[in-house]
Amino acid sequence: MLSHGETLLYSRLIRNVLTLLLVFFVRERFPCPVMADDVAQYGREITGDELVSTLEQISKQVSRNRGSIQSWKGKCEYRDSDYYSNRDNPASSQNRGSDEYKEFQFPDEKIAQAQEMLQAKEGYWYLREGTAEFILDHQNQKYRVLKQPSDFEYFWDPASGYRHRRFYQSPKTYTVFDAAQVVEFSPDRLLTRIPKPGFEDKIFPKARIAYAMTPREAVYQSSLINLLECFASEYSVSFSSPSSRFFSGFAGKIAANLRGEGSERDQTLSKEYARLYTTAEEPPVVTLVYGKPGLTLTSSIYQFDGKVGYNVTRYMQTLKGSPNIWRTINYTEIGEKFVPCELRTSQISVVTDSKSTFAHARTLKIETEALNQPIAASEFELVTLGLKYGDRKYDESMKKSYAYDDRLGFVPMEDFNFDPLRADQGN
């Protein structure tokens, strides 16, 4: 299995490839629920003053709903599926029949989302599932999730149909988000290496390590359970608002541009790229298409459903007219507030130069346990999550190591004076 650093590097490479290299998507191989250039399916086009007023109304309703959710606590079941075309297949014929790769016919439901989004045959799918508990303090811009993977991981080889599962006990992991930093910490995973050499004399054998990164860096961690995706139009953990990252902020921003309030460039782009459609039903589904599918490099599609307070129920990003990211969100109504109850996300990237394909799919089934209840600030502190004297923190962006001292907080490794007595006392 890949180390944490290798996983971050690989995920970051995949994301960078999307923006820096020539990427080509083949529509016939990658079916999706909505085709970007078939705008006729979205209903009547809205133009002129009606376009502006509709966007303003959507922005107000979505903002009102999101603003009414000051705190959110619950749990979810997750299923992640990753497809690789350019890695050694662990389910290859030479591994089959061994104790580790013994065939196991797991049910079709585990690969249903994978089958929907990708029909390639030359690679394999790697599936993981588990549960997560989360707390969102929107008012104070804090978010925490505890992820507990199941004890098995699953592999599926589409070419042969071979399926197997493998016992793999992953530790539970806390992730704490705020506007400035994201920290990942597993209280059950002991430190096996020092990220920065030269501190071998400061090793405490029972120490654990927390990884800190910026919110932008955390975007590349597809393993993170990030329920903020329910409110944002792209992979982001930013809490800033209004922002084009948020559905409501984007609709409001376009409306402002069309009223002549934005920069000259933004006004020009909104007039050229923003198109709005509505269905005839009441309340309607309103679809915002931003970009020109097939002509502009990228375009985005947002569907706002009036039956759930005009919250976004579907989002899709296309590249050269073909989908590469799409997301569906279902909601439940609690006290006149619409709260996400299911999130499905799919992403595909194909790099023609290396002839490699990567796909990621996730399903979250969300259960709300409490809404707008007070949340103690200590819920987001690493000490509350089990941090102890001698534990480490490694800052991915600064490439800097720290040690935890319960009297001083995190201390740079070069300034940390390790006390074996305090460590043995469990301080």
C-alpha cells in the first residue's frame, strides 16, 4: 500500500494533470447521467431581466438555507471506488488462488457506481468502505470527521470478472478542518519514520504523527470525507463566502455581473457564457450552464431544484464537451431546512500521453443526528482527540516537523527537549 506522503503526491499529480497537461475524454467509453451539450433537455431558456431575477432568487434561497445550518452533526456510510489502468493489477492471474487473493464474490451493489461511470476493461477497480462521524460548526468555520474503514478492501477485474477481498485493517483517522489548515491524525497509528531526518535522537517509540496541510493541498486527498462538497461547486474545503466556489455565491455573482456591477472582464464572461433554463413544472428545476460545451476548454452545469429550496441537486464539469466531474446530492427536510442525505461524486481523467486512466467514485449515505446544537470548541482540538506528549506533527506545505508538549503546545523539533519520564507517565 502507498504511504501517506506517496498517496498525497499521487493524488496531487492526478489533479495537476487535469490543469497542466493535454487531457482528452472519450464520451463513448465514459457514460454519464447528463450530456453537457444537449441543452434541450433542460427546458425553456430564460433570458434578459428574467435571467437576472431568477439567479438572484436562487442565490437568496440557497444562501438562506445554508445560513440556517449553523451546526450539523451526524454519521455516514461511505463507499470509495478507484480505477487504475496503469498499475500492476493485484488480481492478476499469478496472484489468484493465494491466501491473500482468494476469490470472493461480493455483491454487485459494491460496483454499481463503478459500472455506471466507466466501461474500460484493461485496468482494475479498488474499493473501500466504512463509516464516518462528523461535526460541522459553520458559524465558527470548523469541521471534524472521524473515519473508520472496514476491515476489508475489495478488488474487481472487469476484463475477467474476477473479484476478491483482502483483509486490511486500517486505523481510524480524525481530520480537522478550518479556514487556514487541515490536520489528519490517527490515534491508533504509531510513528514509523521521522519525516525530517536529523531528529533520530528525539524518537519516542509510542509517538503518533499528525499531518497538517493547507485547505488547497487537502483538495488532492480524495480519501478525505469532506461533506463541505455538499455546499461547494468544486473540490474545496474553503469556508469563505460569498465565493464562486459556492453554488449560491456563483449564481449571485453572475447576476451582479449581468447588472453591470462586476469588473469589465467578469461582465463580459457572464454575458457570453451564462445560460439559464427552466422546466415547466412547479416548482421548477433551473439549470445554469456556464461556458460553451465543446467550444470552451471547460464548462459547468448546475441544477437547482425548487422542490428542495433550490439547492443544487446536480453539478457537472465538462472538459472539451465531455464530462469529467459530476455530482448528485439528495436532501431531507428537517424543520424547514434542507440537509444533505446522500452525496454521489464521480471523476474521470484520461491522459493520452501516458495512456493512463484514473477514475474515482464515492457514495456517502448521510444521517443527521443533531442540527444547530451548541458545539464545544474542544471538539476540534487534537488534544481532545487523543494527542499526547511526544506525538509529532508534520506540516506538508512548510516541510517542517513539530513535537507536542502538553505544557507548550507544538514545538519545532529542533527546539524540543524530549523527557522520557514525562513520556512514560503518559503526559
